[in-house]
Amino acid sequence: MEQIIKNKFFKNWVLVLIILFLLLLIAYSFGEKGGQSDYALPVAKAAINDNISGYAWSDNIGWIGFNCIDPDTCSTSNYGVSIGADKKLSGYAWSDNVGWISFNENELSGCPTGVCRAKLNGLELNGWAKALAGMNADDGWDGWISLSKQTTDSINYGVVLNENTNFFEGYAWAGEVVGWVDFNPAYGGVEFIGDFPVIRLGTFQVASVVTGNRPRAVWETEHVVSCDLVSDTGYEDLDVCHNENQCEEMDLLVDMAVMEETTYTITCFNDIGMSVTETHTPLRYFELNGSPNRVTIDFSGGGATTTPVSLIGVTSWNGFNSNISFSADLSQLPESPGDGTTNLAIFSRPSLSFAEYFTAGTRSALEVFASYHFIGQKTVAVEGNGLYPVSIIIDAGNIEPVYEEI
């Protein structure tokens, strides 16, 4: 009798432990956010023709898989959802509780309201999907899943593709039976895994040009079917290339003369409308030129002035349009003893405005007075606004001058 009681006691404890284990397992399976599993889901690998992968979540029906991941079953019931070049969705998702969910346009006719086909407009999903089992359901659900707010809805909702993460975000609405479908749950997520648009690093350049001319823009891309080129000065050329081969390497003459500093922006799109953007701003600057840049000086006394006159001109690049003030570095010239005379750079126009040097082509005449004789050559550096010097060579010959007392 004692042995029988011990056996019954042991069996009861085993039963209690089993029940506790099952209760813990159930509790573990329901975490925050409507009972999503705390453990990491297996990564959904898309088939070669699919470009959407992962899981959405409904509090009422659980996980919805967007791509088959089980090697044992995919061979017989392979499925997946894709976005095509026309941006329309196609294929099937799967729910263990409601079965096949179709995104095929031919199975979406007769939707409750609005446009039926499922499509990516910009980065927003529009239209409907449908759980096929809902057509024969006896619980009042018709199987329709709205991917974005309909005109009859009072609550704002929708599903949007985040270009930075490549995951869809937001909620679809599947009626009272299924409820909200979360496309970015804590332990799942629906991801676009197709070909992302790429502008190859460092390839987008807009060539430097003399102000008033038109530059060329070049770039290289991958998985891009169209590009838009615009500038902050009003230039706009939309859809400058129309397919992947054409967009791969572009060399475009910008049909707008550069008259001010300009920032160019290239935006390229893949076949579902995802975009990538690069900007380039050519450096504004100017160049000085001397004509002639070699002058002579003939010492007949203690000092002399260069001949002929050197004309200093300005060339503006990439829309530079500021005033230019001239200065000269005379440090290579020897100074005469005492305080009576000193070296001088004499500009006929100490400064030029943009209208003067660009529109009128005005130049400033430069004469250099050397206060003390020298032989050979000396260099005077002429600068505009303290930048971009041009060298003027002063040639005194190689004969030591002879000075006579007066």
C-alpha cells in the first residue's frame, strides 16, 4: 500500500511539472506588442525572382510570411511577394491561420473601395491584398487587407518603405477579424531586398568652366533606370536617362550657362522608385593674367619704371562675381638707402568690379617703380584679394649700370 501511495504521489508531481512547463512555454511565446515571439525569427531568404522578404504580425492571426524559407516545403509550395518594374506587387504571402494572401492584380478585383491593385507609389504601398480563404469564411470576414487609408476610413494608416533601412513601416488594416497588420514588428519585419540604386562613389562631377559657359556633368550608376539633374539656380533636366544601360555611364552637357555659384544635385531611381542622391558644387575662383608678363627696366639713374605697361586681367570661373582688389609683392626688389624713395606698384585701377572685368573686359595697367638698381631678373607677384598670384618678371639685363656724378 505504501508503495502504491508513493507511485501515485510521484505521478501527480510529474503531471504538475508537465503542466507548469506547458504554462511557462505558453507565457514565453507571448511577449510585448500583442504576443510577438521573444526569440529571433529565422531570416527569410527570397527566391531569385523575389525581392520582398520577412514577416508581418497580426495580434489576431500571428505571423504572416512574405517568402518561403523552409527547404523541405519550398520545393512543393514555394511562395513569395515581389515588386515589379511597373511597381505593382505580385505573388503570395502565407499565414498559418488564414492561409494564402494574394497580391496578384487578377485576384484583387472587386475590392471594397478605391483602386484594387497593390502598388508602390513613391515609397508608399497603395491598394489591397486578399486572404483567399476569406471568400468562404463564416465569421463575417471577406479577406480584404487595405494597404493604405481609404477615403471611407476615419483613421490615418498605411505602409511605407524606409529607404534608409529598406524595411517597410506602418500598418495595414484587415477588418475586425484580423485587425491591424504590423509590417515592422519588434521581432520580424518586411524588407525590400532587391537591387538598390547606387551612384558610384566619387563619380558625380560637374566640370569647372569659365563663367558664362556651360559645364559637363558626368556620373556612373548601378541598378538605376532614370536620373534627374537639377541645380539651385533653376536648372532642371528630369529623366535624363531612361534605362539601366543608358544610366550606367552619363556625360551630359548642362544646358545652362554658369553665372553664379551653383550646386548641382543628381537623383537616380531604381525600377521601383527607390532613390539615391549626390550633390556637387564646383569651386568659385578667379585667375589673374599679365599681358605681357615679362617687362624691362632701364636704369639711367637711382631708380626706374618698367616698360612696357603690363595689363592685369581677371578670368572668372564657376560663377565667381565679386570685386577684385589688386596688390603686389615687391619684396624681391632691393630698396634704395634712406627714406627718400621706395619701390612702388602703380595700378591704373586698384580694383575692378564684376561688370568691369567680366562684361566690359577691363584690365588694370601696372607699372613698377624700382627705387634701386639691380641686374638680371626680379619677380613681382600680383594678387587679387590676396589670392591666386600671377608673376610679372622684371628684366634689367646683365650689365652693371654706370653712374656718373652730376
